[in-house]
Amino acid sequence: MNKCKEAERLLFKYNTLLLSLPKRSMPRRTEDNQLKLTKRIAESTMYTEIRQITDAINKLNGDQREVLLAKYVSQKKRTNIEVYMSIGWSESHYYRLKKAALEGFLTAYYVEQTQAKPVMTH
């Protein structure tokens, strides 16, 4: 599967997982567009995937996070045009940044997954 398509699939899944949470448990955005999980979500093993995806998003730079959060992690489905117009970027800059953000997110997500797996000892 194409890296960008796989990253989009994960982000759509993340949005669905978030919508299943009670409103008070939703991640909050900090001033620098980091996502902050509630203590209940951050510490629960039930929410491992939410935590891994959140951590992967938070590893991106500010512009990349802004693109992914605006496009994929919102209650309202937004078109690419709506996103880059609202941010005030040119179309070409937006698409280059979106591609880099999706690829960076996927790489960070795989790192999160490998770190989360328990190490087996003999």
C-alpha cells in the first residue's frame, strides 16, 4: 500500500476511535498544536492505539501537525482546498507539506509500535 494512503487510513481510524470517546476524554490541543491526552486515556491499556497515533502526530513539526489535524482529525470533514485556504498557504506548498506530514507520521507511528511491544527474554 502507498505510504500516504496507509497514513490516511490510520488517521481516519484515529478520528473514528476518538469519536467513540466521551467528550471530556478527547485529546486537547496545546498552543503549539500538540495533542495532550487525558490521564485516563494516557494510562489505560485499552487506548494503546490512540496513544501511539497521538504520539506519532506530536513528533511532527508544527506545520505538519497543523495540516494533519486540520485535514484528518476534526469532527467536520474538510476538503484539501478548505484546509489550505484556512491556513493561508499556496496549493503547492500545502500538498508538499501534506505529503511530508503523512510520510513522517507513518514513520513515527511505526517507531511507536515497535517501542510499545514488550521485549521477550529467554
